[in-house]
Amino acid sequence: MLAIFRCGRYFCIIMVWMLRLMILVQVLSVTFLLCLTYLNKQNGSAPMCSKQENITGNSTCQLCGTVNYRPVVHFHRQKDTPLKRSYSLTHARNVFKMLGYVNQESQESEDGTQWDVLWAHETPFGSGNLSNEVQHNQKVSQVHGMRKITQKALLTTEGRLKYVPKSFRIPLQKLHFLEELKQNKDINRLWMQKNIDHRGNQVKKFHELDLKKESIIQEYISNPYLAQGRKMSLAIYVIVTSIDPLRVYIMDTKYIIRCSTKLYDPEDFSDPRTYITDGIFDQSNSDHFRLELDKGKDQIPLKYKYKGAPAANVVFAREGYDTYWIQSQLYDAVRDVFEQKWSSIKRIINPTKRDSFFCITRWDFVPDEDFNLHLLEANMSPNMPDAEHPFYVSFFTSTLYSLLRISGVDDIRKNNSTRPSYIIRDSDVMLNSIPSCYNSSNISCDNTEYLLCPQCMTQSQVEMLKSLVFEHLNRHDMKRVFHSQRMDDFSSNNTQRVNTNLGSSFDLYHDWLSHKCQLDVYWCY
């Protein structure tokens, strides 16, 4: 009996310890899950078991219900806009789908809606408080204040821009227009009268103009460059990733050539199809430069023929134009516009949310017979129609992919964050090429000579430069508008500041790039 009693006693002790061990394991498991959830929230990631993830159809796992976080893109549209009206968003939808995004397209307000990227063809800032309520881990494909550039009247009639033909807003600037006519009494001078919206442009002489109609009157380029007898325009894509400091990029290897659908007649402007260049997707027009090259002696197979910008550059070179000079005009025109419009845009943006917004715009130029470029307008969220021509399908797709890479949208699906802190280290932006930072015992951070020294840089400045490095590594085929140098200028170490009226952050940004450029030409453009 004593032996049985002892065995029962030992058995009870073992059971009590096993129960304690099970409770301890349960407590540790719950603590582990709570820690993971807290870390996810701290890193800006979506909750591990959120309602949104279940709605978006993420696959489940044994731990908490999901395996891979699938980011959400919300396509913004006005409440009175039918869902079937796509605004030529087919290419954007396809690229986001390729990147693993879940498409959320409804008429719900963006306020309070869970999304990672808000893709807006029209401005989303008309109502609500999006500029202030957007979260640090969210991205919006519009920049508040860019209407100073993309609205035709504000671009062409406010200030004097180097590449924009003389323009007047009627009737507001009627007296200025009449004064211009007094100074230049050429009765054969031609003008383009444009509606405030984007349609209904007509070429007229002075006596044919309607000076009571609300419109824009712009000097007409009467000696345009002709491509096989047709008027031609050139369009480039400009991408803005930050306003302060100003970071602007050009896709200079990708631009669109558009021709008038009818032969140009300098004596007859009754038919707008002879001078309006909207024939981009007409088969005979879109293949113009390829057909021109076919007349040469090269025996390149048809599928390898030049198309788009490369073909245009070859044709321009054959006709005696310097293609570098053409590209330099593109850069100079964009610089000129941003230098004059920057301060008015900066006043509108929320400085605490400046990393949450990016945008792509299309700038339309008309070359004259000497290939001097004239800027006509910049289009917000330019249309990318569902072209059947294979070249333009791949063109728009690669353009959007480049945009999403440099803006950090592609990185969301990899790291559940848009912040470069997860990829770029603080040490990656520190310069070791400034001797005064290490050879001087008396460093004064008030002296501009030492601003880039590690001892003097603030954390906000470090984060700003990390964003720059992130964009540089992900810019694909884009080049910076500011701080770009010609290849034969690299050896000259030309680091003169291009502009000092774009804020202190821009000055620091430019000085940092100048030092990097001296060490490696990869950073010079």
C-alpha cells in the first residue's frame, strides 16, 4: 500500500508540473504573437490578421491567417463618374496587377479607406483633407500644387517662361495683348486661340480673334518642322518625386512623336487636322520614322527597326540636327518652368507629408524648322490610350513600371513600406571624400564648408539623402533634370550650383551630388 501511495503521489507531482509547463508555453506563444503584431505596426506594415487582408483574398497560413501581404491600389474617381469610364487606365491596372497589387475601385471616399497606393487620374485634392490625412506608408500619384504647371492658363500666362510662346489670358490680359500688338504691327502674325479646357484650338489672324471669349491667345509657331510634309510635335514624360528638396526626372530616351493627320498648308488653316498633332495612333503616322528609315540602305529586319525616340534621333541626325542639343533644350525647358513655379508649389504642399506624393506629367513641344523647341503645355496624369500598336503598349507599360520603381511603389510589396530606411543605411550617405571633415579639429557646423560632414548632418538631412540614394538605385531609364552633366563635362568636375533659389534642402542635395559625381560618373546624371 505504501508503494502504491508513493507512486500516486509522484504521478500527481508530474501532472502538476506538466500543467505548469503547458501554461508557460501558452503564455510565451501569446507574448510572441503580440510582439510580432507590435513590430508590424511600428514598421508601418498592415496588421497580421486584419479584415482588409481577408477581403483582398490573401492566402492563409497556420500562424494568423495570411502568408503574403498583398498591397492595395485604389483608383480614385469622382463620385459622378461612371465606373466603365476607364480614363485610359488599362495600362496602369495591368502594371499594378503584374506587381501583385489588389485592385480596389469604388466610389467610396479615400478618407478612412485602407489602401497603399491611391492612383488618381484627376486631382484628388478637391474635397476632403487628403494632403494631411495620408499616412507615411501610403503613396498618392498626384502632387498638390502641380496645377501651377499642368493647368494651361497658369503655365502659359503667369510669368515669362523661356520656351513658352507669348500667351495672354483673355479677357483678363486683354490690355497686355493689345499692347503687344502695338509693339509688333505685323498684320500677318498668326495666333492660336485656345479654350480654357483642352479642346477647340484654332489658328487665326488678329482680326479673326474673339477678345470677349474666355480663352488663351498664344503666338503661333508659323514655321514648324515638317515630317514628310506634316506638322510634328514631341512629347516627353516628366516625373516629380519630391518638391522640397526638388527632385525631377526626365525619360529622355522615351518620347512620343505625333504628326498632323493631314499635310500641313501654311496658307490654309481652315482644317485643324493640318496643324493639330494628334495622329499618334494612326498607323501611317506612328510608323513615320520607321518608314523613313526603311528608305535607307540598311538591311535591318523589320522587327528590329528603330521606333519612337531612337528612330526620331536617327532621322534628326540624318537631317543635320544635333540630337544632344535637342535633348539639352528639353532639360533646360523643364528646369526653367520648375525654377519659376517652385516657390508657389511649395507654399501649397504639407511639409510633413512631402514623401507621400509623386506624379507623372507629359510635356508637349513643337519644334520650328531650325528645331528650336516651344513648350505648349504640360498635361497632368497624361492619357495612355489602349493602343493596338505593339510599340505603344510596351512603351506605356515600361514607362509606368519605371515610375512605380522610382517612387517606391514597387517596393511596398517587397517590404510593406515605402520608406528607404529599410534598404539604405545611414552610412551609405556619408561622404568620406571631404578632407576638412577629418583633418580639422575645430569643425563649426555653422560654416557651409562642413555642412556635409557626418558630425553636422541632422537625421532629417540623412533621411532626405537616403531617399535620393533609393531613387538613384531605382530610376531605371530616367535622368535627373537638375545636376545632370554632359559626358564630356565629367572630367572637368564642374560642380557649380545651378540655382540657389530652390531652398536650403536643394542646396545640400546639390552639394552632396557634386561630391559623389567627382568620385563616380554614375552619380553625374
